[in-house]
Amino acid sequence: MYEKHFGLSHKPFAITPDPRYLYLSDRHREALAHLLYGVGEGGGFVQLTGEVGTGKTTLCRSLLEQLPPEVDLALILNPRLDAVELVAAVCDELGAPYPAGSKSLKVLVSVLNDHLLQSHAAGRRTVLVIDEAQNLSPEVLEQVRLLTNLETAETKLLEIILIGQPELRDLLERPELRQLAQRITARYHLDPLSRAETMAYVRHRLRVAGVSRPLFSKSALKTLARLSGGVPRLINVICDRALLGAYVEEKAEVDERIIRRAAREVRAERNLPERWRRSLRAPTVRRNLLLLILLIVLIPAALQFYQALPEREVTAASPDLPGAPVPIAPPGGQEGATTAAVLAEQLAALPDDGETAAWQDLFQLWGHDFQPGLDPCAQARDLGLRCLEETGNLTALRRLNRPALLRLYPSAGAGRTVLLAELAGREATLILAETELRLPASAIEQYWYGDFQILWPPPVAAQLLREGDRGPEVQRLRDALDRLTDEAEMAAEAGLEPPPVAEADLFDSELRRRVMTFQVAHGLQADGIVGPMTLLRLSESLVDPATPRLVPAAGND
């Protein structure tokens, strides 16, 4: 209904798991790395827990898309089964035939074992994924543990991933399940998004839906982060309702008032889970209750203390006496507050939004001249560089290790574009219209939504390469990976036959495997598709010493 009003190509906050809108925060990326590590370990259990709506199923879907072709998958979505029904369901998922109507656990396990042995002999691996695993009874969990006893002399035949709500952790801490708990090779608890990640999440989904300008005010995003608790599913529900409200009022931007009203409407819906309603109301109740207790306890104590004070004359020359004003340092220290204020003053003093000057400074770092009035990214392409526009945080920028243009908002109204030239430890160096400003990196985050732009030199010209592609860009990709890992030399040192020589310009399954290995090693989504982020990390691995870096070489571990 509101898509045309805001210029959106799709509804950006639908709660259906559309892979186009996948946003991997640092937490989600780390959780995915744990899952991939656990799957690659060969047997045992992997455990992923998290509150309702934090993205566990989305991560699971991402993991399943990244499993190599030689992996067979059994996916159990409804675990409210007894032991016999569960093993039968696993056999059904894997296509292992068993006698019709069989209720014998011994027969079903024997059939499953035979199937797993045949798959292992054919060079295949098997993964069992159980979603909503907190609903499994202790008896069924014990049977799941026994399935990991299906093994050869060298390896386990079944790898198991348990995904569930926090109750799963409590369940596995029971004494009778300690043997299962000891077999968990990787575990991760997925927390909600932080405030900065919530803002980046909203901007990411809007950009995928075709709009790069802010549709939510800064105060609205802060309120959204607090009311949603950083839960992605709840963020989607509130944002969808807020955009509808802004459309009805014919507003071009969602403000704080609309966000609050949308959250109240969501809270009032009876069909939402009780856990969501608690996340909206519990912080306020606890905060008000704590404030009431503090008032009850502290006010009488303060009055008693004041009455017990001796009578003393208070003058302007005695600021240490009771009643004299005492400066209080804000969180983060007085220095952080001062530098943040200086940054705000410097930004306000810029003659315009600073974008042209910032691009000039960035091009200068790369040793090139910038032509005002022309498209920066088009100029970069002519110079053999690429533009990347993303959202993230300072940790993401350190990982990318490129000087970046940031859009800072020191007050209401238009933002200011500045160049982040260096991140050395906790200190940042900004360039504002040829003025260099050094300050604590934390001061930047007070005025930054998380959007940034960088330049980088791609190792290949193509923007997207995948299995089946053919041409000189595939050859360049293969050469770039060869420069990082000489597999023929490694095989010779290990006394093995060198890998077969493939058609150099063909993106075959072996090259896809090498790409996925690189992606996993660098915390990327291991889908075997070479997109901008994979090319950027490959470029960083092959970086020329003269290439501009964000993190000084001495601090870039």
C-alpha cells in the first residue's frame, strides 16, 4: 500500500525470510561461522540458541544454502515426536526405506545405520538439523545422542545441529543429559541487535527495497531500537506499521511519534507471542519500579544527611562545600564529551554538506585528482577502482581496512560527509575540508548511522562470478586465489598427487570449493558466489603496500 508513496520496489519489512534482505550483523556472522565450523568437524553436535525472532531460522537457511553438494540433509521442523517417530522422520528425510508401519526402534536405527554407511562409502556426508529443539523431551534427546554412535573406525556418520530458544540451554544442563552436552563441538547464543546494528539493519533493508535516503528520523531509529529490543522480527513488524502510519499521514519520513504509536499498536495485538509483549513493556516496568525504590530509600536518607550537616557559610570561593555546583563527567569521560562537542562544532562549520571536499580528500589518498560535478563512482571505475556503499560499524570498517566516507548527523537536518582516514587503536583521524581532527573513535558513533562508502581495487573486473561462468575474469580469479594458496606445492609437500588441472577460464565446482574456503576463513557468507564483499576481501589479502589502509600496518594484525 505504501510502496509507491516512498518509492520502494518491495515491502522492506515483511516477516517472510526473503534471502534478498539477509543482514549479517557481527553477531550473526560469528554465529554462522560457528555453525560452519561445527559442520566441518565431522560428527558431534552444534548448538545455536537465541530468543524468538533473533534470526535463528534465517541463519539456518543461510547455512543450508552453503552446504557443499556432497552433503545429504535431514531437516526436522516439528520435533514434538517420540524417539521412534523421530528416527522414522530422519529416515524419511534421507530416503532410507524401512518396513511400512514399523514401530521398532532397533529396526529403524539399523536401517539408518546401513544408509549412512552406504553414503559414507560413496564419499557423502550427512547432516541432521533439528529446529525448535527446546521442544524435545530428555528421552528423545538421549536417543538423538545415541545416533552419534553410528560411526566407522575413523569418523562419525552423522552430524547434528540443534537450533532452539534459550530453554534449550537449560534443558542440556540437566544431569541426565551431560553426555550429550559433552559432545557439543560448537555452541553460540544469538543476542538481539545493538542500537547501531538496528539502525544499520533498517537502512540495509530500505536500500535493498530501492531507497537509499533515510525514511526514519534519527530519534525514531533510537526509539525503535529501544522498543524492539533489537529483535529483527519485531523491528520488521514495527517498521512496517510505522511506514503505513506515515503513508496515511502523507509524511515523507517516519518520526519518533509514529514509531511509538506503531509499537503501541503492535503491543496491543493479541496474536503476538507473549515474549514479544514482554519485550515491549518489561523494561519500562522495571525501570519505573527501580526509580520508585530509589526514591523511597534515598530521599529520607538525603534529608537525614542534610539535617546532620553543620551550619557553614557557602561562598563562591569554596566549591567543595555542600550546595556548591560540582561538575559531573558524563559516561565515557570528560575528554570524550569534549571531543564529541568539538566534532559537532567542526561539522556545523562546514560550508556545505562536505561531500565534494570529502571525495577530493579520498581520491587524493589514492593518488588521483577528483573532478567536482562528475559521478565519483564513474571516475573511480575509469581509474580501475570500485565504489562500495554499505552499512556497518567501526569493527566492520577495520575489517575492510579502507579509508571511508562517513555521513555524520550532529543535529537535526542535513548530515555532513567526512573522510575517516585512520583508525589506530581507539583513536580516529577525520579529515573535514582539509582540516585533520584526531579524536576517540567512540565520539564518531554519537553522530553516525552506520552508512559508509569506500574505494577499493578489484582483483577482477566482474561484479559477480559463480559456478558455470567462463571467461578471462574467471582466469584472473583463479590466479588471485593461486597467489594466496599454491595447492600444487602444498600437495607435493604432503606427498600427495597435485590437484587436477581444470579449464583455467571455467568456474567449475573445484573453484567454487576454493572460493567457499576463502569465504569461511574471512567471515563471509560461504555461498561460493564471488560478489563485491568477496572481491573486496580478496583484494585486501593481495593488497599492495602502497594501497591506502584505514588501520596502520603495525596495528593490522
